[in-house]
Amino acid sequence: MSLSFLRSRRRRRMAPVKAPRQLAAVTVEPSEMSEPGAILDIQNLRTTFRTDEGEVNAVDDISMTVRRGRTTCIVGESGSGKSATARSIIQVVDNPGLVEGGRILFRADPDGPVYDVAALSETGDGIRSIRGSQIGLIFQEPMSSLSPVHTIGNQIAEVLELHTELDERQIRERVIAELEAVGIPQPAERIDSYTFQLSGGMRQRAMIAMALIARPSLLIADEPTTALDVTTQAQILDLLAELKRELSMTMIFITHDLGVVAEIADDVVVMRHGKVVETGPVEQIFHDPQHPYTQELLASLPQRDVPTGRVAPPEPQSTPERVEVSGAVEEAVRHEETAGEPLLRIEGLRMEFDSVAGTMFSRREKKRIVAVNDVSLEIAAGSTLGLVGESGCGKTTLGRCVMRAYQPTAGRIHYDDGDHAVDLATLSTSELRPYRRLVRMVFQDPYGSLNPRMTVREVIGEPLRVAGIAQGSELDDRVESMLERVGLRRAMASRYPHAFSGGERQRIGIARALITDPKLVVADEAVSALDVSVRTQILELLSDLQEELGLTYLFISHDLSVVERICDRVAVMYYGNLVEEGPAASVFTDPQHGYTQALLSAVPIPDPRLRGTRPRIVYRPDEAA
Amino acid sequence: MLRFTVHRVLHVIPTLIIISIISFFIIQLPPGDFLTTQVAALEAQGESLDPAQLEALRIRYGIGEPFWVQYWKWITNIVLHGDFGLSFQYQRPVSDLISERLGLTVLLGLTTLLLTWAIALPAGVISAIKQHSPADYAISILGFVALAVPNFLAALALAYIGFRFFGQSVGGLFSAEYVNAPWSLARVLDLFGHLWIPVVVIALAGTAGIIRTTRANMLDELHKPYVTTARAKGLPEGRIIRKYPLRIALNPFVSTAGWNIPQIFDGEVIVATVLALGTTGPLLLGSLRSQDMYLAGGIILIIAVLTVVGTFISDLLLAAVDPRVRFGKA
């Protein structure tokens, strides 16, 4: 009795009680909206970040209109201000960002009042009554966007506690129903789980449930699928489209991926350097782009030939047809054999890890995780093998076994470059030393993989110095000529990594890998962290270097379009198993294994005309395994 | 949970045995023993002790015997009979000496700890939320000043102020007329009149570290995406901070909370000595100086045991508070 009294008092304290008055103060005439059918009208918005180096205009005087009931995609590369724009709408820009000027007119209800939400105080009750209840927000990384120490149910329920009068039991029921609606199995149990107990896709579903539970009229999704695997991304995109239709919402979708834009957008806004460069319906943006930057973005897209036909697009279906396929995962489908002498021949490679399962209170249950299960592969000298698969499939583990960062549990890794023929899997640390300079690695994260306290000269020269190959002026000379080779200037050698952009850093990483004249380069997601335009340049650099130096690449990536562009052969992995291997062209046009088919069907096609024309293939592994 | 607790207890036992051996070893380290110190003190006063009498004492306390024999006698008495031995200096059982000081020591320790937290945690949070504001700088400067001023100096200054402006007696936790008086309301009030000086001195010195840690932890957490998520739900700012970043920023305190238990017991040796407080601190110092080995060993052993127990409690608390620890994910 007394407890429920306290609870209701607390609720009242949390509820935005002063909202009506604050909203009344920012009400404007509906006629000031630039379009009568608009739900959101951004006029001359300026958002700046005040840093020690002065003001940065993240959003620089932009105007855009979001029409009710449609999906508006904001596209742009990193730093284009797309995220800052979205966050400015409900004034949750990260510190030290500030909405400096302009108006954001928001009309939740088609006949309701129009509020200028940019004029509201950012901590006041007025904006709080809109956040969560009328405008929902989904973020990129569901792991870090949800608190790790509260259950998902607790975090979702909070929205209802805040914006509704429901009691605790009703709230719990609503949350369970909402979790079910976003496709979380066993919602009555999952409601009490923590974020780290859910998979990435499930976390993002929970986030969507949180954003939608109060039935907002506008949903802002800020790169909601960027951190997800491609098949999970396809599921989340389908889910969002479905929910948007069911709840008759308007959606603002922010992404850097033009494929996703083509899949879901009605209207597109292209942003660059804090400015809007082009807006228009998706059809026009993709097939008749006006601005040179939009054309450049589109040109960087891989031109995928889709067998479903370009000539006369079939009738788009409202929901993509779902086709379920199944197949054994133990058996790999092999297309025709490799031509040429293999530089690397992997036979029956197996890598197991011990994992401590369960809670710390029942620690004894040790499980063995098979990260790589009996994989056999060949890479011909001078060719590129693409290793694809989703997170957790074992592709990185395989790469690290080749590098001998891991000691494989079983199997052989034959390396034969003509002069040396050896099984890398069984060598001891000291025996491996000569091969450390023949097999080199390029890492994913261009920020984390360079020591910030070493100059570029030291970073690139270190492998040579350690191997005792060169020193003094000879070392400097080799470092500088390598810098030129990867498209940087000699003079940059004395700078520190922080002075370089992401793409330049990746060039430094490549230079470090190539300085020892390696034969084999393992590139683990080497372009995944880069913007599309930079990515194209790095891929070109890699293939130029391959031709010049006769390199062999093991190219590990989750991005099928990249793999298709640069690889001679492709190997597809699924839960530690190799499921399909063959020449890139035949794997991509004629995938045999069910999982490969499902993977390819999940990749968004960057052409809005083909939207909904392909069946969505869902793979279910055979139970036998 | 039970399994974990049992597992931990099994770890605790050998640790305690080793600690007890080490503490006994350490108190035996200085050259000479209690008796030679006593003899020297007596000789300094111009007296002397009959060699036969000296030998009798030596046998009685087992001082001539090997280390392991002495240790075994000492530890079995403690474990089996709760008998920590006899203090040579006071000629009274060690357990009596400690227990009569325990109440005041714990009172001083707890009040100090609570005051430290009550000042430092809010100050740290405010200083993080209002980073680079005048409030932040003021808090940081005060914290550093409190940290930099030696405890005993601050204690002397405050004792002077107490004496000069409030007419209090210098030193001790009671005025002269109450020292041996039975407990009464007046005696309690008198106690609190004296208690504030050591509490303020010790608490203020402890705040700086906690303020800095809280501030740094909060600054890490405040800009995490989940805080923006909470904001996007429409939560009020105060509640966002209390429920999300503060909860995580407090983990280091939970995980070190147990370490305060031995600190509460040892009674702040230096300040307590300067102010002549009747806590265990001065007792420990005195016993170490006079090589009163059973008294010193007893106190050191209790502090060590409390450290182990405190760490054990911290482990359990952290698991209770942070699900990532509970489920073995962090």
C-alpha cells in the first residue's frame, strides 16, 4: 500500500509535468511548414561542436522535409553530419555539441499543433515529453547503447513508466508483447536477460522494441544495421519495414550503405561535410543523380549483375517471399579445382578453444568451442582467396592460424614458395621466425593497430629492425620508398599516426605488412572500417601491389561486394565449417550451398527498382550435425 | 552462489595460515626481544635485574625456543582458546587490551568512512557532470589541499582551534572528568564533542582520492551511448545519471568496500597517536616500539584477517551488484 504510493509519487516526479506549458510556448502556425503533408520540417539547422580548436559546424545550415508515412534515408560518409542532424531533432547531440540555430518543426498528429522543437530547452519537460513517446530513436551499436547492468525488460519498461499511466503488471505484459512483436523468441524469459546474454540481432530487436513501445509517430534509426551481419541486417530491415507499415509510422533512416538505401528508402537526402548536397525520391537519386558527389558515391558501388534481370523489373512484392533452404554444413561444396601451384595448402585444419561457460558460481562446466572445423583450402601463388562468412564463423581464427598467432589443434598448413616448403602448423616459435616476414598481416582497425607513440618510420621499419634485415640509413630508405609505393609521401615518415586519416593509416598498415617483401598477406577485414570512397582507393592499391610484387592474398571479409570485386576465388564459412569454395564468378552467380544462397540473397542490391523482387532465402542447417 | 562461496572460503584458509606465519615472522624480525628492551629501559633508569629472574622470565615466555615452537604455541592458543597471549608491557591479556578499545575504534572508523563517502561521492559526481566549471575546479582544489596537508598537522591545527575557541581539552576522546566515568548522556555528548576533530581530519584526507576516481569513472560513463539512449527515452537528467552512469561508476567502490574493514579496525595510527585517542592505533604503535610481540602480533593478525575477509565480502558484493561479473562476462 505505502509502497505503491511511493511509486506513484516517483512516477509523477519523473513525468514531464511542465510539458504542456513549454510546448505551448514553441507552437507555431501550421502554415509555416514548407509542406502541408510533412511530419518534420528542418529549416536552416545549425549544430556546432565547440572544441579546443574552435567551433566545428557538424550540421551547417541544412533544410529538409520529412513527409508523413514515408521512409527518408539520410546517406553520407563518416563526418557528413547525418548523425548529428538526427540527434539534433530530439536534442540529444553528444557533448560538446549544441543546436545553434534554425527551426525544427514537428507535427506528431496530422491535424495537431506544430511545435518548434529546436526552441525547447534540452533538459526541459517539453522536449522530454516528445522523446520516447512521439519520436523514437534506435542507435547503431545495440551493445553499447543499452546498459550492461540492467535487464532489457527494465530498460524497455522505463519508457512506459515515463509516458503512460499503466501499472507495473500491465507494463510487464506490454513489454513481453512488444518483445514478441519484434521477433524475440520466448519473450517472457528474455525480458529478464541482460544485453550480453543476447546475440547482436536480438539486442537490436530489443532496442527497436524500446523505441517503438510508446508508439511514436516518428522513428529515427541511426545506422541500426551497421554493426550487424548481413543476414541479420536483412531480418532487421524486414522487421522495420513491417512495423512501420503496421504502426503507420514515419521513419528517418540514417546509413552510409547505399544498398540499404535502395532497399528501404522512399526519399533520400545525401549529406556531405554538414551540408545537404541532394534530396529527392529514391528512384531519381539512383537513376538520375544530379550532384557530382551523389554520382561519385554511386560510382563507387560494385556493379552487381543480378540474374533476375535489369530489362523489365518484375512486379515488386510488398513483402519479399521467404524461401527456406537447408543443407548439411559438414560437407563443403567444391567448384572446379584451383589452377596453378598452391602457395598455401591448408589440410584438415581444426582449432578449438576452451570456454568457461555458465555463471561464475558454477564454473566447472568447461566447453570446447570448435572455431575452425576440419577446413581444407588452397591458395594459388599470386592469386587472391576471399574468405567470407558472418561474425563467429571462424574466418578470423583461420587467418590467425595461418599467421600462427594461434597453434592449431590439428591439421596442416603447407607453405611452399619454391625456396621454402614447410608445414607452418607444427613449427616452434623459433623455427617460425624466418616465416614471420614471408607471411604478413593487415589489420581491420586502422586506429587501434598503430602504436600512437611511434612515428610512421618506426612503425613501418620495426619488422625490418626486428628481423635484423636492415638498419640505419638503409632502413630509412626502404621505409620511405615503401611509403611512396603505398601512395604516401616520403616526408610523412616522421609524423605520428594521429596526423593521418583512416585511409592513410590503412596505407601505413599495408606498408608495414609489405616492408619485409612477404609472399603471403592475410588481410583481415582490411577495408571494413573505411568509407566507401576510401575503400575503393585501398582496394585499388591492394590489387596494384599484387601485380607489382606478385603477392598472394588471403582476404578475410564479411562484405561480399568487396570480396567479389577483388578475389579470384571465394571460400564461404559457416560456424567453423567450410561450406562452399570455388572461383568468385561461379560462387556468386551460381551458389550451390544453401547457406551461400541465403547469404547472397541478404545482400542489399543498390537499385531501388529491384526492391522486393528477390525471394529472401533463409538457411537452416540440417539437424544431423 | 553457495558453491562460489565455499570455493572462496577454501582459498581463504591457506591465505590466512600464510599470513599468520608472516606476521609472526615479522614481529620477530627486529634484533633482540622484549626482555632485552625491558632490561635496557630499566638500566637507563639506573636499575638492574637479577640474571636469575631474567632467565625465569625467558623460559616462561618461551623466548629461547625455536621459531616454529613459539609460533605453534601462539597460533593454537588464538584459534582454540581465543587467547592472544599476554602483553609484556601491560602485563594483561592482549584480548582484553584490544576489546576495551574496540568500541571507540569502530565508532571512529565508521563515522570517518561514512563522512568520507558522504562528501566524496556527491562531490565527484558533481565535478564530472560540471566538468571544467568553477564548481569542478573548486572541488578538485579542496580535495588536493586536504590530501596534501599531513594528517597530523591538520589534527594539531583543529585541536588548537577546539582548545582555543571551544575550550576543549587537547587530545583524547573524553574530557578529563569523563575519562573514567560510567556511560551517561553527558559522557556521550562529550565524546562527540571530541570525536569531530579526528573524523574531519581523516575523512577529508580520504576524500581526494575518491573524488578523483568517481570523477574519472563518471566522465568515462557519461559519454557512453547508453546514456544518450536513456536521454532519448525522455528520462529526467537527474534520474539518468543516478540510474545509469553512476551505477556503473560505483563498481570500483563496491569492489574495494571490503578493504575498509581493516582500516576501521586499525584506528588511524598517526592521527590517533597525535590526538592521544584511546583506539587500537596508538596501542599498535606502542607495542611495536617496545617489541611487545604478542600484542603487536595479535593486532597485525587481526588486521590481516580482516583484510582477507573484507576482500572476500567485496567479491561477493561485486557479483551481487554487477550481472557481468555474476555471469562471468567481465
